[in-house]
Amino acid sequence: MTFSLVARCAETGMFGVAISSSSPAVAARCSYARAGVGAVASQNITDPSLGPLTLDLMQGGMAADEAIAEIRRRGEFVDYRQVLAVDASGTTAIHSGPNSLGIWSQAQGMNVASGGNLLANEGIPQAIVDGFMSSSGHLGDRLIAAMRAGLAAGGEAGPVHSAGMMLVDQVAWPVADLRCDWTEDCPIENIATAWNVYKPQLDAYVQRALDPREAPSYGVPGDE
């Protein structure tokens, strides 16, 4: 009931996660990223604790494959989980338990990994990876392009209702965390619309946090 990707921008070191599901509010419990460390998606009968744990392991010095191996060793009910990780070097690793739901599969390359369950076909994650690898520009644009590619290849076996995209870069909080928790329309396109609005303001929101004296106008009535 989910398809996703974790990715790293080779030029900037920014990390991102994009995800969509037929379930509500998928990004609230499945998406994790930490600036300078990596990005993780924890999905399929989700254990949200696995996201922060994987990031902690990578922050402690493990590569993505080592962290995923440790998750397999210490996680509970790992046969029911899917966990995707990308680390600060751009290497990736995926665990897909044999009890993942429905048609499930995974694909990965340098700086990107994708996985899904209850899919329309086994080719969805590879389509997502190919969509990411063939795209260019801002990491957020590439995540949207990859998710659209996955949807065009068939997406889930049924309609998706929620989606999210998280980006981290240099600061301790997400520089973008866009979510559509439920819609009868396409949640990926809702996220794409939100990203088109948010992208031009992303740097300004970071600047307001770091030093509001240097921040641009807030663009609200009374602000000059």
C-alpha cells in the first residue's frame, strides 16, 4: 500500500524522501531524514521507530548497508517491514521482508533507492529509480519526477490517497516537509502543486530562522 524513494543530491548533499500510499497520512509515520546523515523510508505494516534508529546508526558511522543489516538483526517482526536508506556517501540499502504485502519489489542505484508493496506490478520501484536518475535540477523537482514516473508505471494496485515529500539540508530541521494526508484526487499532484509554491520561498524560510535581520519581506499586509 506504499511506494517511495529516498535520495541524495550528489551536487549539494541534500537528502530527500518522497512517498505515497492508499493509507492516510503516510508521510507522518514513514519518512525520515537528517542533514549530513541520510534519508530513510520505513514502510509496510510500519514500525516508525526504525526510521530514527537507522539514522542514528548511520550518524554513528555505519554505511547504509551496515545500518540495514543491523536493523535486520535487532528489529522486531522485520519479516513484515520494508526499510530503505541512503547515506552521506550516496550508497543505498533496502530491506524488504518476505511478508511484505501483495506484489512488492525494490530497486536502487547510486544516491537513490525505491521500494513498494501492494503494487500494480513489480516494475514500479525501477521506474521510480529511472525517473530520478533521468531527471535534473533541484532535489525536490527530481523527487516529484520520480514519483510521477512510478505512478505512470502503475503505482499501487488501487488508488493512492496520501503523499509527502521531505527535504533536509545543513540545518537541524527539514527545509521542506510537504504533506497531503488525504484526498480523493491525486496526492502526488497535490504535493507537486505545494512544492511549486514553496520552492521559491525555501531559502527565505531558512534565513528567517538563522538571522531574521537579513530575511526578505514576509509579504503580508503591514510588512515593509
